[in-house]
Amino acid sequence: MGIRRLVSRTRTALAVTVATVFAVLLLGAPAALAQTVRIELNPPTVQAGNRVGITASCGDNLNQARVESDAFGQVVLQPENGVLTGAVTVPGSKAPGTYNVRLTCANGSTADTNLNVINQARPTQGPAAGGGGTAGGLDGRTVLVGGLTTLALGAGLALMSARRRRGGARA
């Protein structure tokens, strides 16, 4: 009976050990996921000449990290509120295309993403839409003089009409 008890206790201890190992692994998984290295760009597609916001994670996010790309060169991200942040302007002369962006953490870990640079032509003036009310040629003074002239003509016509009525009523 002593051996059976020993075997039973050994099995119990082994089962508890295995359960503990699984619990540590399962409970440790969220912590391991929190330590992932990642980089995000906002916006991921940008017009040449505009700014891109960068958010990254290097695990503990207590140290600076470096981001490099042929699209904009190099920028250093600073720890802020538990994440690494920074911003950079893509030069206006940058050719359109997809550029690799690489995050390098202080511990040597890396992560990559892509930045799409577009270079759409920007119009220098509005479209020629015809001679509508917003067409050039009339300034404020011209409109004011025209309005006052119209009011004076209207008042003159009203006076003439009133005189005729009085004159026609006598006859």
C-alpha cells in the first residue's frame, strides 16, 4: 500500500506541474503578444510633400527607435504614453511609388511596412466654368452704383405714376 500511495502522489504532483506549466504558458501569451514589434503609418498613402504620422511598438516602448525609408530618409521615434511616435514629411519631389519603411528598435528587433507615395498634379486655378455670377469684371463699387441707380429710377417712376393718378382723378 505504501508504493500505491507514492505512485498516486507522484501522479498528482506530475498533474499539478503540467497544469501549472500550461497555465503559465497560456497566461504568459498576452504578455508575449504585447511585446510584439510593429509599425503603423497614418496615412499609409500620402501625397508627396505631405506629413506622415508614425506609431510603433518595440515591446516595453521605453527607448527611442529609428525608422528609415527611401521615401523620407531617417526619423527617430520617441516614447510617448506607452507607444513610440513621430512624424516626417515626404519631400515634394519624391517620385510616386511604394516605399519600404523599416523600424529598428533599441534591442535590434525590426518591423517593416510600406508607404505609398502619390504625386498628383495640383491645379493652379479653378476651372473655366463660364461667365456666371462669380465671373470677374465687376467689383463692389460697380455693383453699388448699379443698385443705387436702379433704386433712383424706381423712385422716379413711382413719383410720375402718383402724379398721373392725381391728374387723371381731377378731370
